[in-house]
Amino acid sequence: MATLILAVLSGYLIGSVSPATLIARARGVDLRAIGSGNPGASNAGRALGRKTGVFVALLDVAKGAVPAFAFGAADHRAGLLAGLAAVIGHVTSPYLRGRGGKGVATAAGAILGSHPLWLVVVLATWIVVLAVARWIALASVAAAVAVVVTSVAAMQDIWWAALITVIIVARHRSNFRKRLRPQPT
């Protein structure tokens, strides 16, 4: 039980650190005032350049992967909880007064650390939807749905996959509302 609690706390605290915000601040940029205002890799890429966005995404992936893998090496359940807690920490960062990113890259890391083969399906889904629709939010939601579909097909950790999917879908609601809002003529 102590391992599970430590996994949740560690995952949450690691996930709460926002590389996008730290890098932007170091460059004198406030991500809250630029683009979507979101402290994540996509907005960092828009505000600070593509290379920085990719670097932030890799750091966000590591935030999910490292705790999931480290705790999962000893106890699979602890790894799942650490990865999930990292995602929750990313989207509700106490360092950002509860305002975090969308959680997509950190969730990809949690999947990488817990179920690396699933990431192939999830990443392929994200790439195909992005190539067709040219909309990151739709690709992210489709990839999140692919997580739960993959878990059902594998008959493994469905509860965990469902929670990750719910978090990602919920964090992208505003993107869909904006996109689907009728435009004034």
C-alpha cells in the first residue's frame, strides 16, 4: 500500500512540473498571454518555435514515462497509478494554480512506461487523424479513444485506459466548442 501511495505522490509531483512554462519564462515569454494560453507543448511550439515545442513534448512524455516505468518495474499497479497521477498533475498543476496543459504528451509517456506496444496504435491513430483533419485537438482525442479501444482489445487495464481517455477528452472540450461554434456572417 505504501508503494501505491508513493507512486501516486511521485507521479503527481513530477507531472505537475511544466517544462513549457519554465522554458518560456526563461525566455521572457508568458504562455498564458500567447496563442491558446495553454502551458503545453503545442502552445510552446507556436510561441517559441517548432524545435522548442518538440523539446517540451519530449519532456512531457518523460514526465509520464519515467514514473510509470520506474514504479511499474516493481509493481504493475503502482506503475499505472504513477503514470495516471503524472497526467493528472500535468493538467492540474499546483505550481500553475491548477491550470495545466491538455495532458496528451504526458499520457503518451504514461502509456509508453506501462504498455509500450499500445503506444504504436495510439501514435498511429494520432498521426493519421492529424494528416487527414489537420487538427491537433481531434487527433489527440482520437488517440485517447484508441487507448481505451486498445485496452478493451487486449483485455488489460481498461479502468486505467478509460480514465486517461476521459481526462484527455475533457481537456479538449473547449477546442471542440470553439471549432463548432457558428461563425458570424
